[in-house]
Amino acid sequence: MKRRRFLKTGAVLSAGTLLLPPSMINSRDRSSTALAASPPKFKPDIGQWADDEINIAWIGHATVLINFLGKWILTDPVFSDRVGVNILGAVIGPPRFTLPAVAMDDIPRVDVILLSHAHMDHMDVPTLEFFAEKFPGQIDVVTAFRTSDVIEHIEWKSLKEMDWRDEYGVQDIRFRALPVKHFGWRFPWERDRSKGNFATGRGYNAYMMERGGRKIVFGGDTAYTDSFGALKDEEIDVAIMPIGAYNPWKSVHCDPEEALTMADQMQARYFVPIHCYTFKQGVAPVSEPLKWLVTSAPNYNTRLAMVQIGQTLRMV
């Protein structure tokens, strides 16, 4: 199978972005445009993770590797040098800014891949095909309502769609799909829940996952919403929340202040940032979201667990 080039270790075509400069077009003849991507300062030592602990490592963008008390979960895996529309072998989308903290080949066989929605920077088909080919029929996948068609050709152990407030158990992990404020279409002409097509439109989820009495929230991608307040009595251990792409797309992406507010509303103990410092999204400087997060975090109850790609949160 022909597969786009990976950077040892996706990019984001922002929905609705159709006209891009040549530097945002990658083809077999223009692979050098992604060479500016830098390695992160940290690398998770996943060989030292214990199965009686919770270990969470930020791999890049919304990709997080979790050892949840002995069960391995990978969220929104994106390892491609770019993610976008493939037109005659050319992938249209901005280049990767930061390399993944762990090479694809070094990711262990995960039990569950958790997908928040069908946007190309969250559901990267070449990355997903790589893992399914390496571990055929061995990975359970959980995805959002009306999005499984994008990846149903891939050999999974199981493929489960979840709608808002659905609950589902797999691999001794309990998942609950949570409503967020975003949009779901992969291409502009598709039906989408944000357009009012609740019965047939593509969905978009956050998730709460529970195992052994411990709870983690994966926020996926969202603008500010007070819906996370419904979790305030759940004793959430970790909130993994997006903090980028808010300028100029504030209606569908939260800023760091809003992400911290939502984490406080769910009374999460720890905060893990995602959806920044991996691809150039919008007009804000690529370093702005993390700087803003660090400046604002002391004003909130949730504690920052990390501020760099490649760092790991360990909880016993």
C-alpha cells in the first residue's frame, strides 16, 4: 500500500482551508518542506511504565499515549508529516512543527485507539493504517457517531461508534461519550451535527474513561462549553484538554483560559494540554497557547501536569 511519508516518530488541514501556499503542499517531489520540524525536548521512557500506575505522555497535537492501570490507550493518533486532502499524491496542509515524542515503531501494541472526531488532524488514515497493519485485528477502536465509515476498511479487532452520553465497556475500561462544542464534517459538503443534522450528521466527542475507580477525561477538540460541569462529582483525576487554534476559530476552539476553566468546572486534579505546538494553526504564534497556559494556571485549582510535548504524568 502506498503511504505518505512519516517523520520517524498528520499535519492539520484546518477545516474550510482550501487555498494554501506552496509551502503547505507536500508531494513526492516536495518532501523537503517538512524538514523544519524539530524534535521535542522530552521523550517518554515508556519501558519503565508500570501496569499498576497511570502514565500519560503527550506525543504531540491531540495524540496522547496512556497506560491506564495496565491497559494501553492512544488518542487521536497523528504521526504523518502532514494531514490534509490528498490530491493526485499531493497532501495539502501545513507541515509539522514538532516531531512526535515517540517514533511510530516504538509505540507498543495498544488495546484501544480513541478517536474524538473525523477531522484530518484527529483521524489520520495513514497513521491508523500503519498501526492496524502492524497489529492486524488486535486493536479495539472507539470513535464518534457517524464517523466509522472513514476507517471501516481497516482491520480492527472492533470498531464502535459512540453518541453523546453513550456508555461502552471494552478492555475493562468504561467509556462515556461527552458533548462538546465543535463541528464534525471531514469535507464541507458532508452532513454534520453542528449544522443541525443530529440524526445523520457526523459527531464529535470528548470522553471520560474509567478503570479501577480512576477517571480520565479526553477533551478532543472543543470551544468553551459548560457541559463539563456535569462531571464535578466524578472525581476526575486528569483532564486532557485542547488549548490551540482559537485565533481566528474561536467559535469552535477554546483558548487556554477557557480550557483551564472547564477543567476546574469538572474539578479535575491535573491538567494535560493538547492540540498545540505541533502544527501551525491559525494566526497566533505557535508558542502562544503554552505560554498563556503557564501564565494563567496559578489562578485555577487544577494543577498543570506538563507543559511540553514528550513529558509524562505518573500517578500511583
